[in-house]
Amino acid sequence: MIPHRLVTRTYRTMLQANSLYLAIYARDTPDDYHWALYYHGTADGGTKFHIRNLGQGWIAEHEQTNSIMKQFLLIGLMKFASIRPDAVKALHDTIVAVPYNAPGINCRTWVLDAIQAVMSAGLIHHFSLDQLETEAKVFGFNQFDAAVQNVQPRPVTTSVIYSQ
């Protein structure tokens, strides 16, 4: 059961450069989401890191984008870390090296594994993945209906772990 009474600080703003976001996308029900990571490098865009299901397995789709906020069924973005400009290549290399075709892997577990790998590489501070996951699920639940109705612009929030 997700504690829906938790509150996140949500605001509509421009994405911040050199920031790492959790991207949540709507699926069929308001408690099941597609998860991705998004690194916003500059005002011109950034890189979306995610895996998607293809039959019996998963494929990696890591791509540059300048339109993350307009992607289909985007619930919103949650900032949880800043990345030093000199660490961007290490960030990319660390994330793309995370295995995605192992038993039990799905988009959510892969994203959490990727965040753990980025923490282990020393690119971001350590924090509770359980806390981030709970906060993301509450954010997704609270924003689900607006996403399905395509209310624009989509929200951007900052995780409470970012200020810890």
C-alpha cells in the first residue's frame, strides 16, 4: 500500500542544467508506472536512460532528447541529484553499463539499480532508494489523472532527498 498522504513539493519550472531526474510515465493504472532516468545537461536538452519490454526481454533505449516534457504519458519529473559537469561521461558510462536482461529486472528495478551504481561510483551522494521509490510512487499517484488527461505543462518536483 502506498502512503498517499505523503506530500512532495511540486512546482512548474524550467529544468535545471546538470541535474538528474526520475521520469515517471503513466501505464494502465494509477499505481503502475514506467520509470526512466533523465540527465538534463543544458537548456538544449539531455539524455533519457531507460529500458523497455520487447517480448520476453528488455532493450535499452538511451537517447538524446530536447523534448522530455512533451513525451507521451509523462507524469512528471523528480529531481534527486546534481551532477558535476566534469562527471557527465562517467555518469553516462555508469548508467549504460547496468545490466538489464537478468531475471526479475523491469524498468523500475533497472532505474533503481542504475541509481545505486551512480551512488557507488561516487557521482552522487548516498541516500535511501526506498525513500526515493516511495516518494516517486506518491508523486505518480497524485499526478496520474492529469497526465492521462494531458494537462500541460507536466510537473517538475524536487525530491526531499535532494536537500538532505
